[in-house]
Amino acid sequence: MRPLIIIALCGFSAVSEDNLALINKGKADQAISNLKSELAENPKSGKSHELMALAYLRQNKLNDAAEEAKKALELSPDEASTHVAAARVYTAKQEFGTASAELDKAAAIDSSYAEIALYRGALALARKDFKTAASLLEPHVNAHPDEPFGHYYLGLAQYGMKKPDKTVQHFQRFLSLAPDTPEAARVESLLRSIR
């Protein structure tokens, strides 16, 4: 299973949002170039290191992503988003216990941070615990119906549980919300396999 890549835009500056949009659209190279320039000017920007970790994660460069996540944690230990980004890197590295611990730290900082529930569900999905993933993702999707990746990961959980109607429902919603993401091609392929 591919690691989770997308995060919400909550609390990001316009520059951060621009780089996040590039990462989400699969243009990690461009985001990395931008972030390297930003870090040359401000090497202690925890948010830039966090986004760099996500960009490397998008490229599946897990060691580079882990190094950037570590720097982000050192610089911004009180930011829930930093711990969530680190959890995503650890999930991709299949270090599930460490990923869970980072999500717990994020929840201790800001229990209302919506991405915590999303990535707890994604962590269960990475463990192939589809039932737990669905139970964690359904409340997130209900609370955030226009956030595409809740639908994406809930669709994957439903697919894993062999529930085609629910899979199709969530995958179609994902495609309507995020048709230009690299994940859209995977969703279309899985939808073809169901029909």
C-alpha cells in the first residue's frame, strides 16, 4: 500500500499552501526546489522541513523523508502537524508503533486536529486492519465530507473488506474532489476491477 501523502491546509501560510498543492499534485520535485530555497533563507523553519518530509515521502525517498521529519520535530515539537507528518513517514517505513506514538503526541498537543483521525485510519489500513480503518475513517468523512483523502482511504478500507457498493461510493466522491492527484489513476483502476 502506498503511504499517505496529503495533509490539510489548516494553519499553513500561502507559501506553504502552494508547496503543499505541488506535493499533492505529484510535483514533489518543484516543491523540493522551492523548499530548498526557503530553507537556504531560513534553515530553522520547522514547517519547511515538515513539507520537505512530505515531498520526499511523495517520491518514496523514505530515508530523506525521515531525516526531514526528524529536523521538523526538533524545530517544531509543539506542532501537531509536525507529529502527524512524522507519523506518516514512520507508517511508510512500516514502523507502526513509532507512527502510533507520534499520532498520540499530536493528539496531546491538539486533540481537535482533524488529520489525527485520518492518519490513525491510514495507519490501520497500512496494517491491513480494514475494519478498524473503516471505524476510524467513517467519523472523519462524516465530519469532513469535502476532504478528498478521507474518501480515498475509506474507499480502500471498504475495498479491503470486499464491500463494493461502499467502495464505489467513496472512490467516486474522491474522484469528484481530487481528479488531478496521482491517486486518481489508482482509484480508477480499482473501480474498473469492481465493475
